[in-house]
Amino acid sequence: MLQQTQVPTALPYYERFIKQFPTPAALARASDHAVLKAWEGLGYYRRAGNLHAAAKAVIRDHGGRVPDDPKVFAQLPGVGRYTCGAVQSIAFGHARAALDGNAVRVLARWFAVGRPITEAATRRRLWQLADSLVPASAPGDWNQAIMELGSRLCTPRSPRCPLCPARRLCAAAKRGIQDRIPVKRRRKPIPHIEVGAGIIWRRGKVLMCKRPAGKMLAGLWEFPGGKQRKGETIRECIRRELKEECDLAVTVGKHLIDVTHTYSHLKVTLRCYHCRAPRGRAKLHASAEARWLRIDDIPTLPLPAADLKILQALGIERETAVRATRNPRGR
């Protein structure tokens, strides 16, 4: 969880997750649905899937015990070099480096690394430095100290150098270039796409569709729709997408909400409209799932952040309608 967000944000998720899945066995027994729902809102849902798969491998292949051999642990699903180093040094005392974003920044400044940190050669050099520095005694404490130093003092902007216990070791601080390191290349603007989404009603229920395996946000449920084509209105987009994806010739009604969400590589604006579906079964692709649900049942599904906002708008709209019915003239 901390690979993608800060402690104040991750802590409530962590506490709920550990309470729900206190052991590898409990996590391994859980359904994909339950794991994704517990992770809902954190993003990077593939990590939740990898964690789930790793728990199953621990139970199946390692007698329920997390491997304390770094080479064996590295074979678990989702375990990369950083995760392996962090877990094996902190949990088992192996002298393995753990190079996260904070540690990268600290080492880049300590050694005044003047090349962009996204370059493969620079990453290799930083890993070599990290490996050379990690001590045989208490390597987990060392790794956590370096990460904490980057989090609290050696911050991305305006590092607090006068308070840093390692300032005498820092080549960047000695040269007064700490604000210019680490060097980052200017990121290209990420693409922004428009997506039409339908809140499809039939007999008081709404159609929800499950994202297929292998796709972005796999396993999560969404209000169906798709990307707007050039020269196409959003209403036309929704009608076309729902015919293609669900074989439903819907009637597009009033606008509900626009939701913009930024992923690591993509910015998406969902333009959401109420729709009416004719009688008949929603026919999805063989790998997809769909359910007609009452609004109150939709929160039981794991939903992407953007769809959570749509659901909230639906709830607010419904509550407003109820109040208007009870008090039609504002009396």
C-alpha cells in the first residue's frame, strides 16, 4: 500500500485489510471480490491481485509460512526487487537494499547524481550504491531509516538540510544543488479521453458490468460505456457502446454527472447519462459479467474511484427526489 500513497492515506486501509485478512491463510481463502472491495479506493488494483495470488502460493507451496529465503520469496507473484529487499531486510534480517522513491532521492543527493533518475543506467548505479551501503547488522533498521529520512527531511521540495543528521555526507548539500537533485526528465502530457457511461435503468434496477481479466481495473464493476469516437456526440457514443458491449438499444435520457479521474498514464472524463433499456437480456462478451442491481446493492461491489463518484451522485439525486416528494412545495 505504501508503494503508491502516504502513511496517513494508507493506514486506515491497512488496518481494515489486516483485520479482515489477519493471516496468509485468511487472505488465500478470500474471494477476488472481497480482496478488491477491501482495496477499493487505493488504486493500482493489480497489486491487490498479486498480493492475493502470493498468499495462495504461500499456502500451497510453502506450508503457510512466508519464505525467508530472498531468492524463493522473489518468485512470489508481484514481488519485485524493492518489495523483496524491504520484506527480507525488515522481517528476516537479510542484508538486502530497499530502494523506494524516498531512498532514491536520498542517495541521489548524497552522491550528487546528476543524471535523470528514470534512465536505466542511473537506476543501476543507485541500486549499486544502495547495495554497497546496507549493513549486515540491522539492515531493516537501515532501510527504514533511509526511507524515513527521505519522507521527513530530504523532501522533494525545500529539503530541511540544517536538521539532517547526514548533511555532512551529502555531496549535493555541500555544493548547494540539493534543490536540483534528483534530476527528472520533463514528463510528456498524458492523453485525455472522453468516455460515455450509461446508468441503464430497468424496473428499478441498474445494469453493472464487470471489467474482464487482463484489462485495466480487471475485476472491478462499472457503469457500462466506452470511449468517444471522433465526430461522435456523447449520446451517440453511449448508444453505440451499449449496443456493442451489451446488445442493448438504449434510450439516452438526462445527464447525471461528469467525473474526471487521472491514472498514472491516462486522464479520463466520464460523461454519465441516465438510460432506459428495452426488455430482453443484456448479452455481453463471453468473458464479461453483468448484473441488474438496486442502487442500495451496488456498494457491495468493488468499484473504481470514478464509479464511486457516480454512485454518490445517484444517491444524492435519489435523496433529493425523495425530499421533493415528501415536501413538494418546499413547505
